Amino acid sequence: MKNRTIRNIAILGSLAIAGVISVQIYWINQALNLQQKQFQEGVFISLKRVAERISEYNQMDSPAIKTVKQISSDYYIVNIREAIDANILELYLCDEFDKMNIQTDYEYAIYDCASEKMVYGAYISFEEKETKIRPGDLPKYDEFIYYFGVNFPKRTSYLIAGNRLWIFFSGLLFLTVIFFVYALNIILKQKRLSELQKEFINNMTHEFKTPISTILIASDALLEDEVIKNKKDLSNYSQIIKEQNERLNRQVEKVLQITEMERADIELKKESIRLHESIKSITSSVEIKLSKQQGELMTNLAAEDDLIRCDKLHLTNIIYNVIDNALKYSNKKTKINIETKQLERFLQLTITDNGIGIAEEHIANVSRKFYRVPTGKVHNVKGFGLGLYYVNQVCKAHDWQWEIKSKIGKGTSITFKIKK
């Protein structure tokens, strides 16, 4: 994944999370405000109704103005014209609060004019379902003569409890945010490790180029030396050194190509070429290697118009990779068949072999980097698992389609659909 992509994901994710959090906070605030407003209105209505019922009980008119006054967010004063019977007051409070569905603990006290104190406090608990007598220590209010006060000590927790669902989803949201930050941190850490790995591989392979070139020059010098030529064993050893050095060089080049492809998109140098000419050039170069295995290569170049636009180097490389796999993964006389076919919008290239084949469960993974199919009894196959990964990357860059069909013991067929 590119740094720009990760940065964009981080920015978009942060903006999305900030937006969701802002909306969530807004709606929680709105819900709490609504709950608080409903609670206050319910308390006002209930206390006003209690005052009216007490006045009716005392056969007096209820106060015309300022019946209920809110002193603080959880404390209310109720104005009454004469002395209050505590038992009647508690009965009316419980009844009216129950009607308004106000189910939270409250305490009340009655102002005594003689002692000028709030007396006879009682605490009504909904959790314990009982009434507790306690000293009257609620604040006084000087504007009224006869009044009682009601306090709701658990008002805040009661309002919060009414918004449990919102709070639950807010908790999930914050857990999601934490997970996102953690996941993003892991991605960035893995990205840094991946970059270090690529830098190491790139530097290592470049360092290999110098000794490989030196060994190649030395092996060529040995093969040209007359003394070496006259000694068959030494000549064979020199030839082996050269062949293995060339093989090592091809593997290093392949690793470098993969590294460059991962750093950025493949830069294609497209040109118009004749596919059949490229195929003939490739087949002539592998005939020597094929003859050593007593193999056979057949071509059926039936496409009428083989002119295509592509990067010639990458096209040559992917055909070489497929043929090289056919040669490596074979436990009998290798037979390779290369066919071209003219289709309506593209040209079809098919390369078929009679090798050991690929099990169906492995076909979906062969284009993954470093993936190697288990070869069973074939233990002499070497490589990095980059060949078909490279083929896949080149096809993506050219916008070509390709597929693999294979059966164990029957061989493999790889088909390319090349856009014209």
C-alpha cells in the first residue's frame, strides 16, 4: 500500500470519526436536555398539583402566584397558605410523582414558622422501597411563610439512566475509535517494516551485481584460456561456474524488477511489435535448454493480425517465465505448445505444457508474491516464487487478462488475452 493511500485513509478516517463523534455528542446533549426539561416540567406539574390538593384538603384557595419555585437544579420550594400536615404531604407527593412517572429518590422538609427551621425531613427511596426519617437540613427560603421543600439527590444519575442506550452506543463508538487508532498504528508500523525490508533487499541485490559481474568476466576468461580448453574437467567446471553465475544473475534481476514494481507503478515503454516474431525469437533461445531435456516445443501461430502495443521487454520476460516453469516443473520429456488465436477485440496467446500440473487448491495463490506450489517428489526446483507474481503484475499494468488451467499429472495451460 502506498504512503499516499495510507495518508488518505488516515485523513478520511479521522474526519469521519470526528464527524460521528460530533454528531453523537450533539444528540447525547440534546437527549439529556430533553430529559432534563421533561423532568423539570413533571416536577413542576406534580408539586403544583400537590399544593392544590393540600389547599383543597385545608379548604382554602391555593396561592395565586409563585406556587412552585426552583431554587437549584434539584431543589424546589412549594408555597402553601397555612401549616402542612406531614403525613398528608408525603401521601400526595408519592401519588403525584407516581402519576408523572418520576421514579427517583427524593427528600422533603417542611418550614416551621415557630422555630424558623426546616423540620420533619423524610427520604423516600425507590431502590429500597422504603421511607427514611432524617433531620430536616434542606435550605430555607425567606420569601414564603408556609412552604415545604423537595430535593432530588439522585437527579443526575436518574437522567443518565434514562439515556442508557445513547451512552451504550457512545461507548461502542469510542471503542471503535480506539480500535481504529490501534489498527492504523499497526498498519503504519508494518508499512515502515515493509519499507525497511524492501530497502534491504534492494541494497543487497545491488551489492550482488558487482561480484556477479566479476565472476562472469573471470569465467569467460577461463573458458577462453587454451590450457583450460585442453583440460576437459577444468573446461566443464568453468562452464558450470558461468551457467550458475548467469542463473544467479537472472534471479537477482528478477528480485530487482519486483522491488521496482512495488515502489511505483510499472513504467511501460509501449511500442508496436509483432507478437509472432517475439515468440519465434524466444523459442529459438530456449531450444538448446529444451534439447538437453529431450523436450519438444511446438507452435501454432494462427492469429491473422499479430500487431500489438506493449512493453517488449516485459512481454518477453513473462513468456520466458512461463516456459521456464514448464521446463522446471516436469518429470518427463517436456512438451510445450504455444498457440495464438485471433479474437474480436484482442489476441489470445496460450502456452500449454505436459508438466506435473498444479492442484486446484493452489491455483488461486500462484500469483501471490513468494508463493511456491508444493512439488511433491520434484525436489530439484529452485526459485523465489516470483515468476507468476511478476506475470500477474505485468498483465495488470497492460490491462490484460490471464488465467491458469491445470490438472495434476496432466500439465498446465496459461492463456493471455492481449488487448490490441
